[in-house]
Amino acid sequence: MTAVIVGVPHSVRRTHKAWVLTAALFSVALGYAALVPSISKDLTNTEQHLGAPPAGDGVPQLGIYAEVVSVDPVNEAMHLRLHVKPSAALRGGRPNTAGRDLTVRIDDGDVVQELAFRADEPMPPTEMQATLSGSRIALYPLERFQAALQVTAREGFHPSNDRAPLVPVRLTVWEAIGGWTVVAAEETSSGTGEVRLRFNVRRTGALAFLALALYVMMTLIAGAALTIGGLVFLRIRKMESTLAGFLSGMLFALPAMRYALPGSPPLGVRADLLVFRWAELAVAIGLLMFVLAWVTGGPRE
């Protein structure tokens, strides 16, 4: 009795591969569409009003507008620019009313800063630095930082005198800064004249997605280099001289991709240890296997 082996027609196999490829691309498109809402919501920034409610006429109140200037994850610092605007009752805007000198005290848990403002002088914008806590830059691009501030304003120049009259503070925070998502929230304060707030800082979803995608590309490049070098070295695939240039290009493309990462992370973050370093080594091994195969079994003159 003779067994008959019937092969699958080439057209059927090609059709099957086309359907599999279509399903894979469709799944990738659905996954990306699911990520779009979480990425785009980071682009919407708002003002947060914290502290005292809006003051009416004749009510002494100090308005402070704070905007985040930069975030330095390496030095764990966040730089703020403060615009101070006292109400008319503090500026002496009414007849027979003198302006009041002010001292603003800002405490971030590590450093206390005293800002003095005279009633008869302009109040220029002031820059300050807040200490970041939480995760480390090594977790790029998935860092999570926090910064806590306590803002207090008193009349006169009495930095160390806690008995000086307190001035209600209305703090407005502008959260927009490129590459970062900053969310400010007010915490319960112990007194009526102080504002306690906490900043939650993280990379935007779009930046984290792009950085992770580039690391995935590095992994794919490393896998492709090992596959090409291994198949040629084992004589499973024919040796072609163009592949040498292809592998050499991979070797120099990986550092270019690494240093083009958004946010310019320092070399040595955890993702470098998990992906970039071994990917560069894998491409070098793939190129070395190709060269050894060419030396030992390449065509002779």
C-alpha cells in the first residue's frame, strides 16, 4: 500500500500568510488606537487655583502666579518662576492707605527661602528651586517625582517672627511644560494664611511611548543582526556581500538612536542595561559571525 503525500499549493500558503499579516497589522492598529486617548490627554494643561478664594475690594490678599520653568531629573530639582501681585489693599491703592512690605516664605522640606518685597518697589518675577523626591532618573522614561511646597506670606520684614500678621495667599499654578505632565494638588494646611501643595511630575505619555518604541526597535535590530550572522555562519543562507554593509550600518545606527531619545537621559539608565548595551553587543556578534563565515568559507579568487 503506497502512501500519497499531497503538498499544499503555493498559492494557498501565500494567501494564508497574507491573512496572518493582515490580522497582525490590524491588531497593531487597534492597540495604537487604544493608546491615543492616554497619550493625547497629557497635552491638555490647565491652571490650578489654590489657597484663599478671590478677594473682594479692600481685602488684603497676595496673589502668586507660579509656572514650572524646567524639570531636572538628574539633579532632582524643579525650577519655578513666581509672579507676585498684591491686592489693592496691600499696595496702598486707597486714599490715606500706605502700602505694606511683605515677606514670602517658601519651604520645600529641604530648603527654606525668604523673599522680601517692599511696598514702594516693583515686584519682579522670582525664580526658585524645589526638591524632587520619589523615583530616580534610572527608571527613564517611567520616572515618577513629587515636590511639596509650603507658602506663607507675612507683613513686614520678619523672616523669623512667627507673630507677624499673616496675609492670605491665592496661588495659581500653570502646569504646562514640554515633555512633562505636572499636576498640582492642595493639601490640608494647619493655618489660614498658608498654602500647602504637592506636585506630581512624570514624563508625558507621548514621550514615554516614543522612548519605549525606540528601545523595542533596538531589540528588533539586535535580533535581526544575530539571525543574519547566525544563518550565514551555519551555511543555512547564502553569503551576500551587501549584508556586511547592512550589519555595519546597524552597528552605528544603535548609538544614534540611543542619543536621539527624547528627554536626553544620561547614559547608564536601567533601559540601557536591559536593552541598548546588549543590543549593541548582539549586532557586533552578528557582524563577527558573518566575517568569520566569509573568512572560512567565502569564495576564493
